[in-house]
Amino acid sequence: MAHELILVVEDNRTSANLTRAILLGAGFLVMEAVSGEEAMDLLASDTRLPDLIVLDLNLPGMPGLDFARKVRSVGCLIPIIAHTGYTKRDWKFPEMAHQAGCNGFVEKTGDIDILPRVIESYLESAAKARALLPENWKRAE
């Protein structure tokens, strides 16, 4: 897999810049939004849909979990990875992310290899799932 488009929804410029650099270094294409509202606008536009969404949970306006719920409520199946400073040690954050519709949960640890590996695993799973869908359900590329 190469050149998949990843939507990064992150309001903190430092985190957004680091995430973009990590993803570009791993061979992904990156589009960015600084809020849930801006991300919804991007998804509703006529531009190419992302292959995966990396979502900060602590966003101004529409929080990340609300964004995930809204995306799922309209039937969008794009994989969503919660990328947050909240830790897995507090079990409620991964569980809350999952209940809101996120497929995965990655802590912002500073380990630059984790996020691309998790993204790759979800992209592979999504590609396998799409291959099993009837032809009229497949997204036009």
C-alpha cells in the first residue's frame, strides 16, 4: 500500500505538524482539518475521500467523539483512528472511542513508528472488507 490519503483532524499545530511529518515520511498523502466541523465539510465536498481518518479527541467546537458519532450516523465507513494524549491506562478513553465509532486508539507517545503501523493494519483490513462487498457498494476510486 502506498499513497493512501489520510485525513488528520487536529487543532494543535505542533501535534498536527508532527503527525503530518510522520505520515508523509511513511509514504501517505495527508489532508488536514483543525476542527470536527472543518473535517465534516471536507468529507461532504467533491474532493477525494480519505482512506482513513486520524482523529484527535480533544477538539474545539465539535469534540472528536461527537465527530466520530456524526460520521458513523450518516453511514460513513472510513476507518477512524483516535490519536490522543489520553492513555490506554485509563480504560474509559479507548472504550469511549470505540463506542463512538472509532476503529482504533493510538496514544500520542512520540514513538514515530506506531501510528503508521496501526494505519497500515486498518487500511489492509478495510481493503479486504471492501473486496467482499457487492460491486454496487464499492466506492468509486
